[in-house]
Amino acid sequence: MSAGVAEQSRGPWEAAFARLRKNRWALVGFAFFVVITLACFALPAFAGLDAVTTNPVHKHLPPSSSHWFGTDSLGRDYLARVLVGGRTSLLVGFAATLSSVIIGVLYGAVSGYYGGRMDEVMMRFVDFLYGLPYMFLVILVMLLFSETARGNPLPVFIALGLVEWLTMARIVRGQVLGLREREFVLAARLLGASDLHVIGRHVLPNVAGVVTVYGTLTVPSVIILESFLSFLGLGVKLSWGQLVAEGVSVVNPIRSYWWLLAFPSVFLAATLVSLNFLGDGLRDAVDPKTR
Amino acid sequence: MSDSDDPKAVAAKPLLDVRGLTTEFHGDDRVVRAVDGVSFTVGKGEAVGIVGESGSGKSATALSILGLLPERATTAGSVVFDGADVFGLSPAALRSLRGRRIAMVFQDPMTSLNPYLRIEDQLAEVAVLHLRLSRRDAKARAVALLDRVGIADAKSRMRSYPHELSGGMRQRVMIAMALLCDPELLILDEPTTALDVTIQAQILELLRELRRERGLSIILITHDLGIVLGLCDRVMVMYAGRIVESSPVVPLFRRPLHPYTLALLASVPRLDGSAEGRLASIGGMPPRLDQGPFRECTFAPRCVFVHDACRTRDPDLVVVEPPGDAVSAVGDARDASARARRCVLPAERMP
Amino acid sequence: MSALLEVNDVSVQFPAQSGPIRALDGVSIHVDPGETLALVGESGCGKSTLARAILGLVTPNSGSMRFRGAPLEPLGTPSRRALSSKLQMVFQDPDASLNPRLTIGASIAEPLELGAARVGRAERRERVVQLLSDVGLDAALVGRYPHELSGGQKQRVSIARALAVRPELIVCDEAISALDVSIQAQVLNLLVDLRERFSLAYLFISHDLRVVRHVSHRVAVMYLGQIVETGTTRDVFAEPRHPYTRALLAAAPSLNPNQPTLPARARGELPSPANPPSGCYFHTRCPEVFERCSREKPLLYPVRGGRGASRCFLSDERK
């Protein structure tokens, strides 16, 4: 700790990033994730891959130099399918996470800050929702929108967001309850700040770290959920889950079209693991044991 | 305050002999030397105070002696307890030493006591483990001790959980636990800082009595000079990981020999003396302990008596009284009345 | 004489399973402009509760509190907001007093962005630099974050923030207790300087009598939710009338080798506010206890010709 002027001042965010940068596993996870994302979004256009054109003559071809991942039941290039499918999975993952974060943070912050009866009622509501078998709820929502669902990922976002915001709300509420009693929050209130100002200036920035960590860890769980839905046939048109489902459906003891199952599974698993490494690294960076 | 026999004879074979104790904490990109070449002795039945502010290394010294440092710390130097080299002991032998012959009481009893166990279980555990007593004998011994440390209605109190007791009572329990195996040396790290002032007074009185009764040697670590005056025979003042002054207690208060000691005494408001005027405060801040060997006196940037000479070298701890024993690298209290200081400026120039 | 802060017969009770806890029991104090009143006491004496009540965090069950004659409302109400430029507070824990996400400059500037004391951006910057200088800190600290500062520096920043609105009264709740000894002296000196320069009044809450003697004009000693002695600092320290005050004074370890520390004068443990003793609350620990003390509750009797008061039968000067 220096009283001198020479040292570069490090805010809490910069300090956290510095710690993150030292975490090899987190960096690896981050790198992998970036590579996968770029591949899914940029590569198909760049390399002129075609995920759509069917070519029944070339169906079920194993991986080769012309089709790196082989072809599927309709002769479509599987590499393209996997990459384009990835876009959906990733988009869904992020969009649903984002919506759950926004809802969860607002809900949790209000509940925690005001406390008392409001907090009790709000949290009981959360408990109630937790108790519902959410899988059924999600499936119900999907079925309700089944006509529009076939091309439109929106219902999926809603369904998944509905599920994930609960945990975020609880986490944020817990943090806010603690923060509310901290002296700097009291000081702000004493200065005559409005509740909105206090929450925006003092409370939320100090939960941002935790929210980032758990948000990052929510993405993989949403992606899995989406995959599961797709597997059940309730998902969006083309995603990793869908591809895995297709891969499973053609499993038979005579001819194994292993590439149909292997590649989407590997991509899916790699994405999940990378995000988990990153999330763990973020958690350590944001809340270091030695301070 | 030492009312035993000839201090020279008693201190001739010190119970604890620490030489050149140096402890470093290894962080990600730097090494902090928290304890830098600390040497001192504690005689049988002697009470020694280690005084310093935060970052002075006083707690780290005690933890180093007992081998209680975290993994990323390295220790050098030697610690000899009753003739045995502590650093050379096997882990089992060290464990046996701790608790049986050397006991430690920490500042916050809440973290030292297991919140899930009743007091009697925690105390009995210590006795059973170290003294091989039967459970019944262990409990009887515990009750007797709790009674001695002033816990009213000890027998029923034993059944309480830590959180049911007040801070003062918890600290008394900690003292009882420390005394369970009749240790020879008791190390106390800020034992009363977390307590209310009237309770603090009671605990200090208790420590004085216990010391008389049992001939305990004591190391008392604190930032409060007043407590040291009330309990200790000798004091060592620490700054930036080193001992800067070592002296019998009354002479230190009468006439401090190091500018830091002087400043410390001057910065504490008194109940006697003038209530007006500014308190002498010490400007600036303590040095960083990761900057490697110092080329000047560590206190120089903050010292009111600073001279050019002070910036040219890092002074050693030198015995100044009795004179004649002019240069010694060790602040040795084999002569319990010796006074040593670490300062470039001659002692005569101090006010 | 118009007191700045007037607390009249305030009681605060907290509900609890085993019955209500009386954290404050008929407490009356006043602080005049420019003067420093110290509230002294140990755990459970109610000084923190009193501070919270004055700040509007806790609503008293009975009694009244006024600032410049106007009643004090709970925190969050408009009248309390208007008060924010007159009544401020400095807390005990320097680490928790500053938002770790804001720079020092932003923390100090915040009061100047809100409400009555609001000023424009340019003037804010100037004022922040001026305030840093007032509390003895380098202007370069403006861009730093709290974790880069020492405890003493953080506490100075908290003081600067409190000063920004040019208050008339600052509540110092154990404001220096968490600091190192030599730093305490620095910050104490600062508080005294600022008091002179800005004509500040302080409500100085502390458990450390030595510090209190140095900084306050008047003292109120509290025990288990009650005021047990009041008076000018000089009087109370020279001639304490209540046995608890005497016990507190005796307990402070002496730094004078010619004057050893006196033996402890209060036996036993501090009673819990949930279960106060009968009669005089201090009787269970009092070295001068007699029969009446366990039966009757003593009142606050005037002593020293009305210049002070003591809640002890032995101080009842009426014949």
C-alpha cells in the first residue's frame, strides 16, 4: 500500500482481471470458448460452408478431406451443421442468461434492499416457483408455442429464462442483505441519497462481481437445458442438442455413423467445460482468499 | 516486578532462547519479511512483553516460535526451548510441545473455540490428549481450572457452548484451556484487545495472580504499552519486523532510548498529565517489508531526530546499558537488566 | 441556550424471544454548537443504539429528539434528507466506510452531488481537492481506490466526506478505535483541528477514556442503556462520582511507572441488556453496594452544584 503517487492505481476490476490473467485454467477455458464462438459465427461464411443444401447421394459419408466432419442423413456437410448449430446453442445460452440475470438482479436487489415484509413475500414467491417441477413448465411453454416454436427461438429464451432467474435472485438478495448494513451504504443514505441512487451507485456495483461469476456459470447450464429440450424434440431448428438427438437416432449395431454423434457432443462438452473453467477462474479472481 | 531470586541466576539458563528468527511470507510476486533477525530470551518465571503496531511482526514472531505459520512462509534462525531445538522437532514432538509445555492464547476466542462443542468437551479433549487423563479426571481438572480463572458456577457453565458466553468469559476459558497441562510458557497475543475495559482489568489481574502462583513464563504481545507496564518484567519494542528497543519495563517508561518508543509513548493520551494540546503523532507510514535489505534505518523517514548518518546504514541492535558491553549483535537479556537499542544516534542525545 | 442536538428521555426497545430488550432507558443528552460531548461506555451500554437513533436508523419507543428545535425523523424521509447537510457521521471501520468500487475522489464528491449541497462538476473537483487538503491528504489520492489506502488514510477520507456538506454536528462512532495507536493520535489531532477551523460539534462515542479526556468538553457515561454520570470532562475525570465511572478510570492501564495500575474495581461480568439486574443496574458489580441498591432504582441526581449528575444513591446530595 503506497501513499506515493508513482504507482499505477488499480481499481477493484483491474485487480480482479490481473488475478484472472494469472489463472492458467481460466485462460485456457476462455481461449477455447473464444475459438469455438468464432468458429461457429465466422467460419461458415468465411469458408463458404453450406449447412442447408441437401444432397441425398452423399448421405452418411464418414469424415474425409472434402467433408471434415462427414455428412448427415440428408447429405449435408456436417462441419457446417455443427458450426451453425453452435450459433443457436450459444445464442440461446447467452440470451437466456442475460434475461435471467436482468430479472434476477432487479428482483433480488429490491427484495434484499427493502427487506422486511416485502422481502419475505418476494422470497416466498421464489420458493414457490422453485418448488414447481420446472421441466414440466418449460415443456408446457414449448408446447403452447409449438407452432411458432419451429423457427422462433424466443419461446425457448422465455422458458429457460423463467427457470434460471430464481437462483440469481436468491444470490443477489443474499449479497444485498449484507451490503445494506455496510457503513458506506449507511453513509450514502445519511447524505440524503435516494434509494435509487444508493442501489445504483453502491449496491449494484458491489454485486456485479458475484453476478458476473454466476452469470458465466449459468450459460453452460442453459445450454444443457436447451440441448435437453432439443433432444426431446422440443427445441429450436438447428442446435447441438438437435444434432446429438439425430446422431443418437441413427445408432444401430450394423453401421455406426459415429461422427454424427461425436462431433456435436465434443463441441458441446468443450464449450461447457471451457465456460466452467472461466467461471471458476472468475470466482477466484473476484473473491480471492488472500486479500 | 520479578520477585524471584537473583535475576542473573534465574535468567542464566533461559527457558526460551530465540536467535536470529527470520520469517518470510511468499506471495505471488513478492516476498515479505515479516520478522527480521529477532533474538531474545525468556527466563523461567519471567514475563516479557512484545510491543508494536500492526505490521511490526509481533504476532508473526509468536507464530514462528510455535511453528504455526501458513504454508507459504519460511522461517530461519533458531528457537531453543529448555535446551531442545524447536525447529528440529518432528511434527509429533512439536504438537506435544505445544499445549503441554508452551500454550498460546489468541486475541479472538471465538475463532479459537469450536462453536459446535461444549466447553467441557473442548477442555476435556485437551487433557485427555496431552495428559492421558481419564475423561472423568479431565473434567474434574477442567472444572477446577475454570473456577480458578473466575468463572462462577463452573460446573454448570462447562455445559455451555461458546456462543452462550460473553467475550470476557470466553477469554477466561481460553486461559483455562491454556493452563490445563501446566505449561511452563504462556504466549498471549493481544489477549484483551477485544474485551471491554473493566473486563480487561480483571483478566490482567488474573494473569498476574496466575503468574505468581505457578511461576509461569509469559510472552505478552500487544500494542498497548499500559498493559505491558502492568504485567511484564521486560519489554521489546518491534518495528518493521525488528526489535528496536529491549529493556526492563520501568526504565523504558522512565526514559525510552529509541525515538520510536518515545514517539509511541508520546502519542498515547494519558489520564494523568495535561489534557490539552496536540498529541505527538508519528507522521508517515511504516516501510514496506518486501523491499529487501534496508540501506538506512527503517524508522528514519518518520523519526524526529533523524540525521544524515541515519540514512547511511541500517543499525544493529546494540546493548547500551550496562555500558562496556558496547557492541553486541544480540539484544540479549541474559542480564535481565540490560537495555539495548537499534539507533544510529547515541543514547545520550535522547531527551 | 439553543442546543444543537437535544435528546429527551429516549427509550428504545427491541423485541426478542425472551422479552423486550431495553437498549436505551430514558436517555437525555444535549450537544451545544461547537462543543464535544463524549459518550462513554462498554458493550451493551446503548451508545451505538443512541447513535443509530440520532441518525434515524432506529425509531425510539418514547421520548423526543430534536436538531435545532426540529424533530428528528427516520432515515429516508424528506425532513431527514434536509438534515443531511447539518448532521453527519464517521464510522468505526475504515474498510467498510468507503465503497470499494468508487475512487476516493468519487466518494468525497458524492455528498456534493446530492440534495441541498449540490454543486456543479467543476466546483466539485475543486472542493474535493480542498477537502483532501483539509484532512491532510495528498490531492493525488483522488484517483485511488480504498484498498490502496491505509486505515488512517481511509478514515481521513471518511472525515472529508462528512465535511463536504459543511455539517454542524458530526457523530464520531468509535471513529479511531480501529486504528493503530500512533495513527489514532494523528486522526485525533485532525479532529481537534477541524473542530477549531469549522466550528464543529462532535458527539464522540468511545470506550477509551484516555482519548475521551483529550478531546471532549463534556462526558456522559452510560451503563446498560442508562446515563449514569454526566459532567464536564475536567470534573468527571478529576472527581468521578459514580462507582462505575471510577471503575472505568481505574481499569485504564497506567502508563506512569510511578503510578501503578489500580486493582480492578468492578467485579463480575457485564449484565446482558436482555436481563438487567433489579434496582440499580450496576449493583451486581459495584464495590460500594449496599442494601438499598438492589431494591430501588436510583435517579440521576444533580451533583457538583448542578454542573453534573450521577445515578447513584451515594450521590444524592439532597438531605
